[in-house]
Amino acid sequence: MLLYQDSCLMTAFILGL
């Protein structure tokens, strides 16, 4: 579950970039 949340955050970061 933690990994999934981290992945979601990373994706949002990349999308923001």
C-alpha cells in the first residue's frame, strides 16, 4: 500500500514537471 501511494506521488511529480 505504501509503495502504491509513493508511486502515485512520483507520477504526480513527473506530470507536474
